[in-house]
Amino acid sequence: MQTNTPDPKPLLVNCQTAQHLLGVRNTKFWALVKAGAVETVKLGDRTMVRYASLERLAEPKAA
């Protein structure tokens, strides 16, 4: 029996995917990382992005 549960959100995505999701290019992406707006994690020689930090960045700011 199959259930219609949505796919779970990933914990981490690669930098290229994060750039695509945010709709920004490389320079803007790394500026966001440097500013602390996007959280990264090193896994061996790969740099991964916390998906939750992308969601927080996309949330509207409270006035």
C-alpha cells in the first residue's frame, strides 16, 4: 500500500544546487556565505549548504 507522503527536505545541498534554488550566480552566492546568510559545511573536500539556511534566507522579514 502506497501513501502520498511528500519527499523529505534534504539536510544539505551542493553549492551549485543552492545557487540555482536562490536564483543567484557564483559571486553573489559566495558573498551571502561570507556575510553569514548562507551556512556551509565541509564534508571531506566538498562544501555543502544547509538547506534550512536557504529557507531562512527566503523567509519574509518581520517589519
